[in-house]
Amino acid sequence: MTSAEPFPTCRRKALWSLGFGLLSLLVAAGMWQARLPVGDWVLGLVTGLGVGGLFAAALLWFTPDMTDAVPKRLAKRYQRDVAWSMGTYVLVMLFWKRLLDMVDAVWLKWLIALFPALLVCWVMRAFVTYVRDSDEMQRRIELESGAIAALLVSAVYLALGFLQSAKLIDVHAGSALIMVFPAMCLMYGIVKIFVARRYL
């Protein structure tokens, strides 16, 4: 009689992410139903966390288990760096607009405006270090996923640019620019599922 295979790590994480997403959505629904005196941005944040948790759960569930393909020390360092940088990014974005409105000095506005971009560079540095220190197969998976994601996002933005020029849609320039990095991360996560399944 053979022992049952352990539940894949990525699927355990998917269940945790699913629970977090559902809990966040329940909290958001409770706040809205009870008409609690919270700002729209708080309600939007909690709702966004819920939707993000559900989407992350879907990605993790279908992602092949690569715990044996990546050294644990490297994976933990990457997860720690990304968690710290993205956590700080979320906290900063909660007060970013208010801070901009509170200062008058132009140089200080520049500093505050660019601070979130520096945190994104921290995420990029963690990714580059992770890819550089991975083995050849893992590096190929990461780079191929990133390249395909960049091409797809570029194609979408090009199509949106043509639609904008034809005055068929009206997208605010600031919002479109800020969404480039999240769109890249989202597309990378989706593409990596299919790329990894080819190699693992």
C-alpha cells in the first residue's frame, strides 16, 4: 500500500488565498450593508484585496508545483523581498494622494510622486536576482513568461492607443500609465501557468 502523495504546496497556498479573498469580500459586503462611516477608498481597498485573493487562488491552483525545481533558500528570499516591497507599496498608496495634496514645495511633490516607483524597482530587483540565481530551466521559464507577457501587454496598449486616437474610447493618461506594471504582473502570472506546464 503506497502512502498518499502530499498535497502540492501551490494548492495549499491557493486555499489560503481563497479563504483570504472570501473573507475580505465578506468584510467589504458587511461594511457596505451596515453603512459604516468608512471612506470609499477603504471599501475599495478591502474589495480589491478580496478580488485579488480570489484571482491569486485561481492562478496558484492551476500553477504546476515547482517547489522541487527552485531551491528553498532562493524561493524564501524572493518571497520575503516581494512581500516587504509590495506590502510597503500598498501602505504608501493608501496615503500617497493625500500626501501630495498636503505639500506645496515642488521638489517634495516630485519626491513623494516618485516614491511608489522606487518600491516597484525594489520588486523588479528581487525578480532579477531570483532569475539570475535560478537554474537554467527555471530561468528559461521565467524569461519566456516575462517576454510573452510583455508582448501581450504591449499589443493591448497599442490597440487601446489606436482606439483612443480614433476617439472610440477615452482613457485617462495617468491611469493608463500607472496600470502598465500591474498589467505586466497580471499577464506574467497567467502566462507562466502555460509556460511552466510545458517544461514540468
